[in-house]
Amino acid sequence: MKKKQHLQKALPFLLTLALAGAATWYYDVFVHWNPKAYPFAMAAFVLTFLALAASVVWPGKAKTGLKWLCLLGWLAAFLAVAVGVSYRINNIIYNATFRGGIPAMRAVLPLVALLAAALLLLSVWRALSSKAKRSLVICAAAAVTLACIGITIWAIPANIPLKDFVPAPESPPAEMKKTLSIMDYQIIYSEPEDQDAAEILADTLQEITGLDYTAEQGAPAGGKAFLIGSVSGEGVSGLGADGYLIKPDGENIVIAGAGTRGALYGVYRFLEGYFDCRWYTDGLKVIPQSPAEIAEVKEERFVPPLFYRHTDFGVGNPGFITGQWLHGNVYDGFCHTMIREYLKPEEFFGDHPEWYCWRDDKQARCADQLCLTNPEVLAEMIREVRERIEDGNGNPVLSVSHDDNYAYCQCENCKAVDEEEGSHAGTMLRFVNAVAADIAEDYPDKFIHTFAYTYTRTPPKYARPLPNVIVQLCSIECCFAHALDDPDCPDNVPFANDIKAWSEICDTLYIWDYNLNPSCLNCVHPKFPVLQRNMQFFVEHNVKGVYEQGNYQVAECDSEFAQLRGYLLSRLLFNPGIDLEAETAGFLKAYYGGGWQYIREFIRLISSNTAKPDIFGRHRQFGLGHRPNDKALLDLKPNQVRYADRLWAQALELAGSETCKQNILRSQLSWRFWKGCNFTGEFSRLQWPGKWLAANRLLYYDFQAFGITRYSEGGNNNTWRFLPQPPRHWWDTPELWRG
């Protein structure tokens, strides 16, 4: 009897909390993502409120007659809670059983939860006294009223339509006063390394003017000429490794440069500056038709601040890499080489387990990393590095870098060094310095490369990199929505401190920066606003090389803005001070056609709505590996979703050529994928199921049509890793694409 009395006292509060929770959950999952659901949600809660209120005030027998209506109202509340709980349980099971290993259990759980809720509600109702029922109903009515008011205040602003985007009038390009005729100019070079530059100039001028230009090797034979490379007699001192010089020399035009690429960069710069040519992608270049006249040539000298410049958004043509101002791979062994390319466990671990890391958690040696204080490990590493230098590809940089895990050695010797140095970079840098010191005299043109990555990111207290050691600092833990030197971003302040510390002790500092989400390559990735500031920040801190990791698997999953991102990064790597807005506009216009300003507005929209603070004002990190439905990645209200849909529709309507239309449709896949993962737009669950199922099917078949066969860096679409988020289950789609 006492238990029943306690239940009667506590139940009104518990059920009131349940109803409030149901209202919150219902709004968050449905109403927030689809404004069409708002009237239905309001109607459901209002009906529930009226039913419960009527059961309190209705006199006599009618009160008993409304008991079942009250029961239905409470059942609706319990239904929402049960579905929410089952949804969470489903996620737990989904992740715990290798992404959907027990589909039958996932299907049965919601039904079990609903049945349990109904039985609980019926038994509770029968156990309550009349007084308890009255208290319960009053509490529920108050909770429903507050929930309705809260939902109204929260939902209405998110559904006010945004004004349509109006493109700015396009100003005609400024006309240069063309006073110099190059109709009868020769193109002369002398050294074989300058031949490519001379031939590219000849071919492009012929395409521009329709006149016949040929590149000739030898000395100038009188008359006016383009003098390419060393034939000009210009010295290259002060031009660094890749700098160029453009200058008038009487009636001649000199295009000279340092190294094997300087003159080539000078030619590209001349064609860009005087004819407005552009090389945007491997298949898209802009070569305007023009008479053989240019403005008066002015002297221009430029030295790129970065020696090593690389990104890998599917760019594989060496000539095109140069055309985008990149300096390709300089490595012999790129990364994570210590046990993948040297001291391979399958070769040595059986006979020499002491060469590998000791792990306290396993109380054993394991083959995940090396023991860097073992002198035998150092001797074998030096032997293999020397062998690689003799037999390798001839590139100047050999990577000796730890593997991609946190299994650093915890033996007594390694632990002592790391404690002394205040960082795990202590053992790493001492080891790498020893290798570099051994080869320095015999191979003065070689460098040993290593990582300041994850557990080795913090500089050591005492060890200093030797002059022939390259340290590459990696930004993997950072927030990519904010500039890396943003003092208000708590995720980036430690990295900014590390780059400053490394730049003070390291002669050759490289950066490994990230421009992809390896966990979801098909989704939007709004990092554009910080690209230029980050590059400038690197250069300001004595960085000599930058690798901007991009989607190197883009051939299998090209569904976002890979081409735009690759182009802008290549330009920034060569010159961080470029007019980024102008370069972005030029690319968008050439690649997407007449509706390019709508694409730019879409990029602005998603970039300004990433890493927004949560409802409590707390910082949300836009980091590496976010899932598509993480609001740190992108947080849009329903009116913004509809606004973005209109932007894509207008861009497609104004595209012009079929090629531009296909480019728009391909990039739009990332937006549709994000909507599907967030139950919004045409993927909303608050509509006839056939509609969102059809949207899923259409997206699947469009992915298939555009050759999208990969979801993440580590898995193709036919693996369990594919689509671990809605429409991650890809209901009613072929088995190949199901989670």
C-alpha cells in the first residue's frame, strides 16, 4: 500500500518530465528540420492539452467518458519518448555491432519500446486514485502549455523566409592600354631545362592570336624576341629556388627564372598578367582570343616564400602541377615510414622484439612503433637509410617518421628521455638527429624528415633539429572553421604556440595541413574563409614548405568543391598575398557558368554557419572526422535550407553549357547528402514515406551516375563503413549502399 502511495505522489512529476522531454525531442528531431511539421506538432500538443484539461474540469460521468481520450494523449507523449529512446538504443547497437550487424534487433527494438510504454501507461492509470489523476493532469497541462510556448518562440524565427539572393552587377574587366605589338617576336631559349617554358609560351601565344610562333634554341639572331631562361644573360641570384623575373630589355622581353621551374613560372605569370589566361583544372583553361598586342612590359620579380608546395586534389599531370604553381613531391618515402618502409615488423619483430615499443598497458613489446633509445635500432635505421639513398628515387628528402598511432615506447630509457625533454618529441628528435648526423658528410644534399604529429607535436626542451633535419608540424587536432592563429579559438591556441616554438629552433619547418574530412568525403566541407590567413600565418613563422592534404581519392568520390579548393590552395602556396576573391570569382565563373554568384553565395552561407556556439554559448570544434549530422560541421535553420536550395536551382538555370550544368550537379551532391543525413528538405521524415524514400533512391542513383564509389578515406561504398549516418542506412536502396 505504501509503495502505491509513493507511486501516486511521484508519478505526476515523472510524467510531466516525460512529456516535456517528449516535446523537446520531437522538436529537435522533426520540427527543427522541417517547417511543414510545425503545424502538426502544435496540433498534437494542443489536442493533448485539451484532452487532459477536459478530464479535470468536465463534470460527472463525462469525465469518465474522456478517460480514454486522456489515455490517448498520454500515449502520444509516451510514443515520442519511446521512439526517442529506441532511436538512441538503435545507435548504440549500430555502433557496437560493426555498423548494423544485428538488423533484426534494430527493427524489433522500437516495437518493443512502444509496447512497453503502452502497458506502463495503462497500469499506471489504473493504479492512480482520482486525486492523483487530477494532480497528474494539472501538471501535464502546465507542461504542455509551456512546451507549446517554447516551441512557438523557438521555431517561428527559423521559418521566416529569407530574401532571395540578388547577384551583384558584374563590372567589365579593366582594359589595359595595349601599345606593344608582339606580332613578329621570336621565342629563344638556350638550355634544355628552358625548353618547356619556351614551347608553352609559343603554343599559348599561337592559341591567343592565331599567329605562328615557334620556340627556337640558340642565341638571339637580331630582331625582337622573348628571351627565355639563361639565354637572356640575366643572373638568377636572389630568385631562390623557384623565383622568376620578367623585364623589358630594349625591344626584347626577358623571362628568366631560378632552378628548373623558375622560367616556366615566369611564362605562366606573363600569360596571366598580359592576356588574362588561367589554368583552372586539368581539363579547364581559359585562353582569351586577342590581337598580338600587350601593354608595356614592366619589371616584375617574385620569389615564392615556400620551397615545398603540394596538395593532392586529384592533380596528377606534372605539367599541370607546374601550371598551378605547385612544387611536386620531393620525398623518397613520404610519411609514417619507420616501420612501414624501414625496420618492418614482419621482417624483424620475431627475432628482435626488443627493437619495438614496450607498452605498459600490454606489459609486452608490440610492433606498432620502434624503441628509439635502443642503439641496435639506430644502427639498423642508418644502414637502411643509406641503402635507400643509394638505391632510391634520388629525391632530396627521406622521411623517418613514426607510425599513425599513439603506441610510443614506454620502456624505462624512452620514458626517461621524454620526461627530461618534457615531450615525446624528445626521443624522436634525438633519434632522427643521430641518423641525420651520420649521413651529413657523405650526402650533403639530403635531408631527414620527421613529424611533430599527435604525441610528438610539442617541441622538446633541449633537443634541437640539426640543419639537415626537416620537422613537419601537423594540424590534425585543430579547429578548421577558425584561423589557426585565432586567439579566441581554444582548439587552435595550442597549435599556434607550437608553431611559434618550433620556428624558433628549427631551420627547416614544414606544415601538414588538412583540407578534407577523411571520415566523410562526400559531404560539404566549409573551410574556405581561413585558407589565406592560415597560409600567411605559416609564412610569418619561418615555414619553408606546406603540404595541404586534400582528397587524394577524389577520382572515387568527386562530389564537393575539390577543383575549386585545389586551385585556390595551389595559388596560395605560391603567393599567399594573391587577391583570393578575384581568383575565386574567376574560377567559379569558368567552372559553373552564368550562375556562379549563386554558388559563391552558397559557399558564404555554409562557411558562416560552421562551428557556431551551442545554445549555451560553448565553443564547438569543426575538426577532422566529423559526421555529416554534427552541428559543429554545419548548423542551418529550415529557412536557410530552403534558401540554399534556391541558390542551387538558380545556378543550374543560369549555367549555360552542359559542362557547367554537370559541374553544378556534381558539386550539389555534397549538399543533398548533408540534407539527407540531417532529415531536412526532400529527405524529411515528416511527409509521406514514399517521398523521402524516393529522394534517397534518387541520390543513390545520382552518386552512381557520377562515379561515386567511396565514402571515407578508409572504406569503399560496399564496405560496412559506408554511410554510417542517415541517409546512412539508405533505406529502400540497393544492398551495395546500405549500412
